[in-house]
Amino acid sequence: MAKDTVLSRELKSLQEELSASHREHRPSPAARGSASSATTATAGQPEDTPAAAQLREELREFVNEITEFIEDAEKNVSAHPTASVLGAMSVGILIGYLIGRR
């Protein structure tokens, strides 16, 4: 369960970095109106294409769903620790048996 908390923290950190990166690369509305596209291109800030915006949104949704999944798993393991340990042990034995069959 400690690994799940670390993974959850890592996912939240990635989401925050993605949001910060998104804010850094998006020029303010005032800057968009006053600056020409040539000035923006020479400044090194990439244009936000619809595909990039869609990819960013899909990644944000993915991170949110993974984080939610991990939190739900932590709650279920906390609520049913014996069943969780027995289930994990059974899966481990099954995988060991299948790997050992070579």
C-alpha cells in the first residue's frame, strides 16, 4: 500500500507539472492581441494546436482516472485486508506456477 501512495503522489505531481507547463506555454489574451504571430514564433513559444490541446486534455483525464483508481484500491484494501492478501497470494501462486511450466 505504500507503493500506491507513492504512485498516487507521483501522478498528482505529473498532473501539476502538466498544468504548469500548459499555463507557461499559453500566452495571455492581452499578449495574443498585441503580439504578431512572427514575434510569438521567434520567442520560442510553440503555437497551441488543437491536437496538442486535445492530447493535453486526454493526458489530464488519464492521470485523474489513474489517481481515482488507486485511491479506490487503497480504500478497498483497507476495508478488506484479509481478502486482499489472500487474493494477491493466489495470483502470485498462479503466476509462479505458469512461469514454472516452461
